[in-house]
Amino acid sequence: MSRRRLNNWVYGLGLAVLLVGTLFPIYWMVLTTFKRRGEFFTQPVIFTPKHLNLRAYVEALTAGGAQSLLDSLIIASSTMVISIALGLLAAYAVARLGTGGRNTMYWLLAIQMMPPVAMALPLFLLFRHLHMLDTFPALILSDTVFNLPYTIWLLNGFFSELPRDIEEAALIDGCSTFGVFWRIALPLVRSGLVVVAFFTFIFAWNEFLLAFSFSRTHVTPVTVVIPTLEASDSIAWEQVSALAVMAAIPPVLLVLFLQRFLVRGLSMGAVKG
């Protein structure tokens, strides 16, 4: 066997092991949604349930899952829109106007590296004082606080990659600074904007600590509801798995829908700062 063929076999075997290790938990989670209570911890392990039904999905939705999915969608979408709107202006100002000085990116990275648990208590006390606990604005603002530095950092890299000659020519022709941003720079970073929007949505969709700290009964994101699904005497594993499967669908659909833009945006060198 040639060395090249041996390397291909090793590469294929490693890739197969990686795929099995990655996809098997997902397969097991989907499989659990169709099992009955007595089939979770049996010996030998049941890989194929005897009866396939959608009862777990119906029970998960009626137990608060439907409202939690809607709440998470509102929070993640609002966070994405606000982060993009503010991040675009801030990133362009840093990249082209030098706003904030030379060390702006370092300060943004320092803020991004701060663990959310360090800010959870101060934000909790602030929102309690403002009577904002258990509301959409509290969760949207807290997610935006942690997403915005990341958004500015990435978008700054995209704007920095653009040639200045095009923008300078537009300024000479009488276009305003905002006009250059809106008509020239923004369309050129469209693919990168999709990448940033995708990641900000995913971060807000998967966030747990802040959602758990600031939510009560009126606003219940899906990451908070999943651990609360219990039966009378045990954890309702089939409902937990069903709601987890439904919670994974929006990000997967988003990836499939934006795949072409994501690949193009990630290849633009967005992390150049």
C-alpha cells in the first residue's frame, strides 16, 4: 500500500470517528423522543423503540415549550438586529474615522473576554431597581451587552479589508461620510454582515446564565424551560429531548439558508483587526 493511500485511509478513519462522536449524541437525543418511560435505562440498551409516536413533542409544547421557543426567537432576533445596527456604525467609525484611538479593539476584546457570571449580579441589581426583571428588554439588553463587542470586532475587520480608494473617490464626488457608508461600504460587506448576524443570533439563542438569572414566569427562554421539564417522580427525558430537538431546528435551518453567504463571509478575513 502506498504512503498516500495509507494517509487517505488514516484520514478517512479519523473523520469517521469524529463524525460518529459528533452525530451519535444527536441521534440518541432524537431517538429518546420516541421512547417510553420504561425504555430509557434498560439493559440491554434499546436502540430502536417498539412504538414511534409524537406524544413527547406534544407534551413538551403544552408544558411551556411553545411559548419558550417564541420567547427565545424574540430575544435572539431583537438582539441580532440591535447588535448589527449599533455594531455597523461603531465598526465603521473605528475602521475609517479612527474613533476611540488605536487601542479600541483591545478594549473590546477585553470586554468580550469578561465572563458573563461576573456581570450577572450587577445587571440583576440594576434591572431589579428599574423593575425590568422578567421582561424582554432586560434579556435583550443583557445579550446585546455581551454580543456588541464581538460584533464590532468582526465588522471592523470586514471594513478594514475594503480598499479606501473607492470611498475616497465617492467623497471627492460630493458624497457624505454617511452616504459612503450606506451606499458603498455596507453593500461590500454584505457577506460578512450575514456571518455576524448568524453568530449573534446563535449566541443569544443558546444563552442560559443571563436568561436563568433575569427570567421568572412571564419571559421564559427555551434554555431555561428545558431543565424544568419533569414528570411526577422523575425527569421527563422524552420531553427534554423533544424540546431540545425543536430548539436545534431554527439554527440548523438558518445555517442551511445562509450557507452560501457564510462560506463567502468567513473567507473574507473577518478577524483582521
